[in-house]
Amino acid sequence: MLATSLMLIAACYAGGLFRLWRAAGAGNGISTSQAAAFASGWLTLVVALVSPLHELSETRLSAHMLQHELLIVVAAPLIAFSAPIVAMLWLVRSVRL
């Protein structure tokens, strides 16, 4: 279920980014560095929540705390920098920016 949610989030961001860049040109609205930040943050979420680290965190405090650090220190700032709201709004046709 979690992997499906992560895939849906990535697909929504990619769809919105595609629409935005098709209308405004690549790199406009959301820069390529912001798109790369989303990809990096998303991969960090996958490592923290879907990889064997998640299984290990059930029994080891150190793995659980590493999971927390990946989510709070790495993934959250990267995804926040990536302008996900802008991409999601461009995904919805009825919204005009």
C-alpha cells in the first residue's frame, strides 16, 4: 500500500511537471534543480519506508532513528524545495496559473 502511494505521488508530480514545462518551457515555473530535488527526496522516502531499513527498524532502535533522520533531515527539505504544490496544481486542468 505504501509503495503504491509513493508511486502515485511521483506520477502526480511528474504529470504536473510535464504539463508545466510543456506550457512554459523546460526549467520555467519549476527549475531542473527543483525537479532533481523532488526525485532525490522521493528516493529517500523509498529508502526509509519501503527498503529493508523499514523491516530492521521494527527491531532495532538505531535503524528506527536512522529512518527518522532520513525523513526529517533529508526527504522533507528536498521535497519542500521542489515546489510540489505548483506541480500538483498544474496537474489539475481546471486550475489556471
